[in-house]
Amino acid sequence: MTSFDKIQNFIDGQFVEPGGGNYLDNIEPATGKPYSLVPDSDARDVELAVAAAEKAFPGWSRTPAAERSRILLRIADLIERDLEKFAHAESIDTGKPLSLARGLDIPRASSNFRFFATAILHTENEAHVTDGVAFNYTLRQPRGVAGLISPWNLPLYLLSWKIAPAIAVGNTAVAKPSELTPMTAFLLCELCREAGLPDGVLNIVHGTGPNVGAAITEHPKISTISFTGGTMTGRKVAEAGAPLFKKISLELGGKNPNIIFADADLEAAIAGSVRSSFANQGQVCLCGSRVFVERSRYDEFVSRFKEKVSQLKLGDPLELGVDQGAIVSKTQLQKVMYYVDLARQEGGKIELGGETPLPPNERCREGYFFPPTVITNLPVSCRVNREEIFGPVITITPFESEEEVIRYANDVEYGLSSSVWTQNLSRAHRVAEQINSGTVWINCWLVRDLRVPFGGMKQSGVGREGGEEALRFFTEPKNVCIAKC
Ligand code: NDP
């Protein structure tokens, strides 16, 4: 193991060991073997990070927006410069195909910095004139130290989606990536130094949720928490933050419907559904894991969809032409297998996949692989159709009418996103209006304009981020009222 492979915390602009001196193995999912060490930090490390962030806040919050913008743009450029290095690191750390990290994750991380770096140059402040009495204007000021916690499925993509707006508007931050996928957050710190980000503006503390995540959410000097992860964890974050009246944004799980009407362009719907079902091995919170197809085209859809899915190449994530890599961890793999067994018990028919595949090569002999799995014949109300699996497993269910499928779509505790495939414009509007999810895609999936509000309804989250929503979330509006004398 080289010294590079020992990840360090980043506090006050320095790479430092965790105070307790403990490390965890960082496993490469494709091989099942440790390839680096990640700090097993605790509340003491979070304390140091908060102190550094607090110290940096007065200077950074008073830095002109143009200067903050310049530094963030430089970070964006440096990520682009190091695209290959970052993409390799992300692929090795997560098990996702290198092509996906190269084409989606890392470019998006760079775009996040670029987007918020320029957004802060174009903000406006509201003014309200109280007839003959006073003049009001709104100041939107940074809130102080922000706590940023992100999951393992899109590591740098999601962490940068929080870091960029938080620091762009003048906050300082203490961030925690998932301890399963810490590498690109570690690499980012080096680039922040190179870009000239002042010490203490961004601090990254690695470690487990119960040790580091909880210390962040409970810390009285962290006033703002942006969390992305599972619904159960989100509940703990909300419980920890509520007594301290923290401002909290929760981006949580999903069990998203993907609805194909008989009048859809089936070719496009099938191609889109293959992506929305199995991109990143189905480990995207926005994946459409419940596919509903109008009865008259159900058989045709199932057979053509299976044919397309069976062409997906599962293999070593670092190899060219691979569509499906490894599942992120052994625990996650076991969860996926548990749900496939449950589907069998619930009467499901495994149309495709469902069994552990042969290892794709010698290097990946002990990797965590599972094939794209398609299940039919399950009732809409069964557990497999209600609980988030977060893996390459989808169900397909027929429906008879628009009313029926809207009921199915909404009959879960989640409400993150949905896709609707139809050529009928009136129907598209009608259905979009009635589905309870934060995002509705019509004839597409995962088209993400960074300006739009993003978040979930019901147990998929509280609050919205993205574009203006993120700028508002990370600032405190203050009304200044001037009497008209
Ligand atoms: P988790 O909820 O397990 O973890 C998310 C983050 O929270 C991790 O960094 C984790 O650390 C940390 N954490 C764990 N316990 C605590 C705690 N008590 N206090 C504070 N932080 C804690 O989610 P996963 O990492 O398993 O990610 C998958 C989930 O994320 C899925 O449910 C998915 O739907 C959701 N997700 C939602 C998205 C959205 O935008 N709505 C986008 C992407 C994913 P550690 O890794 O150490 O456990």
C-alpha cells in the first residue's frame, strides 16, 4: 500500500490523521478486497473541523462574490483537468463502470462548482415598498457552518452538489462522505488547496455515520444540515437537529414509478426504461424500480425490454464496454439478494437475472456482482413493490387505465421521482399533475437542469435544493425596513 492510499481528513487546509489514530479498510467492490484506508474519525475530529470552519467564516463570508466565484471556477477547471484520475478513483471506490464515472459523475461534479460559482454573480435582492411608510429590502446572508452528509451511490456528484452552493454563498462547511466511498472527496481537497480556497472553508471528516455523521448533526455550532441518504437515517438526522432548531434539508429514498402508456413510442420507452432501471446497477435514488405498462402492450414491452436488458454487459468496471459493474458493498449485495428471495416467496416470476453471476474475470473473483433482474407477476401491494431495494432489480406490472396507474404510482410512502411515457400531450400534463413526486419526467429520465428545484415528497425528503432553492437554503433572509421620514 502506498502512502497515497491512506486517506486523511482535511481540516483547516491540512491533511491530518484522525485524532484516535484509527482507520477502516476501504474495499474495492469489484474485487472485494481492501485497497486503501479511511479514517475512522469521531466527535473530536468533528470538533476540530467545526473550530476551523468557524474561524474561517468571518473572512470567507466577507470575501466578495466575484472572488469566491473565481476560486470555485478554478476548482471546476481543476476537476476537469483531472477527469481521468477522478473517474478511475470513483469507479474503483464504488464499482460503477469507468465510462459512467467519466461521462456522468465527474463532469457533473465540475458543473456543480461552475453552476454555483456563476449563480452568485446573478442574484437579485427583493425590495418591498410599504406605501408612504417604509421601504424594505431583503438581505440573504450566509448562515455560518454548514454540515454536509452524502451517500455512496454518486459520491462526488452529490457531495459537490452540497459543497458548491454552501460555500459559494459564503458559508464554511464540514462535510462527511460515505465511509464506503471516500476517495474522490479526499482528492477534491488537494484541488481546493491548489485553487486557493482559504484554509478552513471546506473541511472533510471521514468516518462512519454513527461516529462522524451523528457528531455533525448534533453539533450546536453547525446551524445548517444538508443530508442525502436513506429515509431511516434521515429520520435520525431530523431527530438530532430538531431540538437545536437547525435548518435541515433531507434528500431521501425513493420507490419510483416508471409508467408506459400504450400510446408511447415504445422504442424510446424501452431504451429509457433500461437506463432508468439499471444505471449505476440500479443504485440511483431516481431509478424507476416499479415499471407499469398498459395492458394492451404489456407482453410486447416485457419481451422487448428483456431482450435489451440481456444485452447489457456485466463485467470488470474498469474494462471498456461494460454497462453493469459491481454492487457497492457486501451488505448491499446481501440486501439485493434478500429482496429477490422475497420476490420469489411473494409469488414473483423471475424473468431475467436473479442468480449470482460467474465472476467476470480473475481480478474480480470475489467482487460483489449481481445481474440486472426483472420480475413480473407481483401484486402492487407486496413488500418488493413498496420497499426501496436500491439495486439492479425491477418489477413490471400491467395496468388497465390512467386512474388505476396513478393510484399505483402514489400508493407508496415515497415520492421522489417518476417517469411517464406517452405521445398524448394532454395525458402527460394530466398525469404529471396527479403524481405525488418531486420530479416527473415525461418521455425521458434523469434529464437534470441544475436550475430546477430538486427534492422529494412524503418520505423521500423535506425541502428542495438545486438552483435558486439551494441558494436560499444556504442563506438566511433578513428584512431591513427603513422608515420613510
Ligand atoms: P445512509 O442513509 O445509510 O447514509 C447516508 C450518509 O449518512 C452516509 O454518509 C452515512 O454514513 C451517514 N449516516 C449514517 N448514519 C448517520 C447518522 N446517525 N447521523 C448522520 N449521518 C449518518 O444511505 P446510503 O449511504 O446507504 O445511501 C443510499 C440511500 O441514499 C438510498 O436510500 C437512496 O435512495 C438515498 N439517496 C437519495 C438521494 C436523493 O437525492 N433523494 C440521492 C442518492 C441517494 P455511513 O456511510 O458511514 O453509514
